[in-house]
Amino acid sequence: MSASVLFFIIIGIILLTFIIDSILDALNAKHYKDPIPNALNDVFDPEEYEKSQAYKLVNYKFGIWSSLFSLVLTLGFLFLDGFEYVDNIARNYSNSPIVIGLIFFGIIMLASDILSTPFSYYKTFVIEEQFGFNKTSKKTFVLDKIKGLFMMVLIGGGLMALIIWFYQLTENQFWLYAWGIVTIFTVFMNMFYARLIVPLFNKQTPLEEGDLRDKIAAYAKSVGFNLDKIFIIDGSKRSTKANAYFSGFGREKRVTLYDTLVNDLDEEEIVAVLAHEIGHYKKKHIIFNLVTSVLLTGLTLYILSIFISNPLLSNALGVEIPSFHVGLIAFGLLYSPISEVTGLIMNYVSRVFEYQADDYAKKTYKAEPLITSLKKLSKNSLSNLTPHKAYVFVHYSHPTLVQRVKNLRA
């Protein structure tokens, strides 16, 4: 196979992905005005439903323009030998493969972030503002960008430097070392993300003593779950949308509630949401997801090790001097269809897990408070109550609201 053939395979993958996503988005948009399912008739009144339809339509149109911009930019970069240009810039500063790779990825990531910032700004300060969701100040927006770039340089750059170093040292066996590094990092972040990363962006405070904490403690004790760390996070500094999540293992396990969730739901509903989150822990979903992620990473790195030394990867992107960093970009583009397939499988598994967590909450607590909490959260975020089945199959990690309500009432 020649480099030119491989180049057009990459172009074909990019175009096919764009076409499939566009078709799915269009199919989903056609269902925005479908009648609300009977089980969800109490979620929106007519005025609120009209607002939710308008919100979905605005986001759909915004998505068309942003994805089209991304497609044109990517294709232009490929056809104009952009990777060769950036690689030459990086090689002007050093002869070290590690330094060249870091400069190469640094330029691409920084340029990508700069180009995507206007879209992010418009999404936050125009669309989300228009529909009453945005609480992000311009200062917070800028600080988030700076912190994100800092973490990308520190963490992403550090991991990339180690991986390139192991490749230079061991070549075909580098994937084992890289897998080990990524596994350690993944486990570490699962353990300490809430303690180390979240405080950079949000303030976390322990849930105060009172009726809510007493109810949570009573429920946790009833299911034999040791839950000492319950935190409230100031999600309202960025958005009115609510969330809750479980993180960590052993002594580091904790439940984090958005302050918006505490404000939007009553105490029974909050306990029901926590029962769902504890269900994920009890059913070993978190361990399964962690192990699966590690195994998929190992498989990907192993396949990468087979092809990364082939100069065709770099040549396909118009780069004459073969290198690990350019080969990695080409491999990522070629591997994306496999990633899509594994993503479909993981989304299906995730939807099954959500049903199991709902069932756990229903059996160990109550179904009705969880149902009303899901409805309130959907209402407050103007969620789509009538998504297309194909769109759900490809993109949803959770069952639709109507599916969850029917399951909880079964």
C-alpha cells in the first residue's frame, strides 16, 4: 500500500464519520416536535416544552456549523501538508525526539484550543445565556482555559514524554511500558481526582449536619455502605444544570452533589439519587469500567506498536521524516472506526448498568422519588424527551427518560 492510498483512506474515514454523525443529528432533530410520551406528560407544560424545543433546535444548528468548521479545517490541514509544516517547526528547535514530539503536539493542541475557543464562548455566553443556564463569568471562563492548558502541558506532556522515551528505548516493546504508565495514571486519577483536580476548578464543602445528612447516613447504613465523605460542589458558579457523581475507592470513596441538585430536589429525591449512585458501586460497575478501560488501552497500544514503526504512517500525512509523534496522529485517525465500535459497545453496557443501578435504588429505597428526581432534572436542563432510536443507540450512555421511568415502574 502506498502513502497516497493511505492518505485517501484517512480522508474517507473523516468524511464517512462526518456524514454518519450528520445523518444521526438530522434524524434526531426531526423528532424534536414529537408528542411527549404519556409517562412524561407531567415534565413540561406547553410553554416549557416549546422552550425545550427551541433550545434543542438552536444547539442542533450550532452543532452543524461547528462540526462543518472542524471538518473543513481538518481537511484543509491534511491537503495543505499542515503536519509537515508543524513538524518542521518543531525540528528547528531540537534534535531530541522527545522535545520534537512535545513541541509538535503543543503547537497542534494550542492551535486547536485557540480555534475552538470562539465556539465555546458562543455556546456558553450566547446559547446557554439565552436559555437561562449560564452562570459562568468571563473571568471564570478565562481561568478555566488557563488551568486546562496548564494541566494539558503538565500531565499530557509528561505522559507523552515518557511514552516517546520508552519507544526510543525499547521500540516494539514500548507498549508494555506505556500501558503500565497509563494504567497507574488511570487508577491514581480514579482514586484522587476529586481531591487533587476538582479543587482547581470548584469549591467542595462537606455536607452539613442536618436532616439530609441523617437520611443519607441512615440509608447508607441500611445497605451496609460506609459513606463518610459527602461533599457539595459549587456547580452553580458555571451553570444551573445539576449533577451528582461517585468517585474513588476504599478510604477515598466519596459522593459529590452539585449545589444545584440540592436546591432543585427535595431530601427524598436526593437520597434516591444517591441510592442510584451507590447501586453503581455495589454492582461493581466502577471496577468494571476501570478494568475495561485499562484493557482497551492495552489493546490499542499493542496494535499501535505493530504499525508505529512503519514510515507509511508519517508519509501518509505528508511528513517525509518518519517519527513516532506523526505516526501516532495517523494511527489515531485510522483507528477511529474501531474506537467507534468499542464506544457503541461501552454505551450499550453503560445503559444496562444504569438500569441495574435504578433497580438497586428501587429495591433498597423507593422508585417514586427517583422518578420525580429524573423528571425534575430533565425539565431543568430542557432535555430531549423524544430522541431518535438510532441516535440513542450511538450516543447515549444512559437510557432515555421514558425508558428509565417505565423500568422503575415495572
